Amino acid sequence: MPVYLDIIWLLNFSLDAILLMLCGTILKRSFKWWRLCLGAFIGSLIVVFMFTPFAAIMLHPFVKILFSVCMVLVTFGYKRLRFFLENAFTFYFATFVVGGGLMGVHFLFEDQFLVFEGSVMSQTTSFGDPVSWLFVLVGFPVLAYFSKHRVEDLRMKKITFDQLVKVEIVMNKEVVALTGLIDSGNQLVDPLTKTPVLIITAESVKDILPNSVMEMSKDVQSFSHTQEIDVEWYAKVRFVPYRSVGHANQLLLAIKPDYVRIEYQNENLHIKKALIGISHTQLSVENQYQCIVHPKVMVTGEVSSAS
């Protein structure tokens, strides 16, 4: 049965190139295309050697690792040990994720072997199964693209998670515990007192704030001095002007809390000068946080140990 070595080599060369490209994309590494092609060519030489007297040597794990090391070094170069190790481990990660995903999907939908009278028989030709080849040529880039975006999503979630803090807001001796996101883009302050404003969801304080305040917070623009507010909350209510995309000269209802406590990096920040803005829109799609923390309070609060 003839074996078309040139086609098999070209397929492996293309797959190695995609893996190296995925590795560079994940790590945000810059590379030259000729170096990437040279690295992929080195990796594809294993296929050529498999049809020579060196076939047994090529199957040894040490030789395979050596080839992959050469691929990474040729493509990305060597700056320091950590730089090289990050490249190498990410290359293996990309290989296992994409290759494993491809095999999993393939064996889920395809049956390439038959068991007949105790013997295992393959249903392939000299080219291999045409469906399998098409599956690899189409599925491999798709899985690589999918893996790239999943890694980016995980990286973004990690960045968000690193900025999440525990927040306790005390109003009229009632405590509201929630998760906050430190957002450098939140520069909202009371224009008169320059007091920083933390934004929280109305759902978080619906059981604490009286109905009169909650109703007012829904439509601050139509506020009238004739509206009645519970006496105990009257001195705590503030109206803070702000701008949002597509809108200008809006007002946000804010409450002066008794104090705010934030747990951050094993420390407690006790904040007395802050306002709490009430938002009737969800701050996080997945409800990861219910409060947007003003960065200024992270440097003005009194620090104490959280332990």
C-alpha cells in the first residue's frame, strides 16, 4: 500500500505552525514568520525520519522533547531561562489542549476500526480516511482559535478576580456585605465635598432603604422638593451629577453611610468619608460583584489587620 509522504509531511508542518502560532498568541510573543516556518519545519522532520532506519530513535520520548525544544528556541529565541520555560510549557499546553480536543471530537463521531473474528481491522486507505483528513484540516484551526479565546477569557477573569474585594457597608447600624470591584475608571465624586462615590446595586440595599428613597433613586431627574423622605434618611441623601456614554447632566442618588469597611490583601480599610450611589442596573453580567469601588478610598482608609 503506497504512503504519500509529501502529503503527510505537509499536514504535520501545517499543524506544527498553527501550534507555534497559538503559543505566541497566548503569551503575546512577537516572532518572525520565517522563524516560525523554520520551527515548524524542524518539527515536521520527525515524520520524514519515521521512514528511515532512524524510526525507532524518533519514537523515543527524549528525542520528541528535543525536537520540541528546538522548535521553541528557533521560533522565539532565548532571552532567559524563565522566558524559555514559559514558551516550552505553553507550547505543550497548546498541543495537549488542541490535540486532545481534536481526538476527543473525532472519536465521538467517527468509528475507524472494526472488530472481526477477534481481529481489529482499520477502515483507512493509503491517504488515511478522507473524512479524518478533512476533519483535521478544518477542526485543528477551529480548535486552536477556540482555545486562544478561552485562554483570553480566563486571563480576563483572573484580572477581574484579582481586583475583587470584600465590602461591608453600614447604614443606620444595618450591615450590607457584598463583593466589590476596584475600578480605576470610577472617578465619580461629590463636586462640593470631593467625597468619592461607590456604586452598588439597588438590589443589595432594598431591605435597608425605605421605599421613599428607593422610589426616588429610580427617577432622580424628576425629583421635587415636595417629595417626602423619611426623616432619619433626609440628612443622608445626596444628589451627585454624573455623565455616562450617550447621556449628560444626569443625577445619581447617593447615601451617606455610617462607614465602609473593605478587606484587601489581608488588611481592613475603615472608610468614613464616602458616598454610596444607588444603581438600578446590574453591574456584573455574571453577578461576580455588586459594588464598584472608587480607587481613592483604597488609599484614604484607615488600615488595620484583617486577622
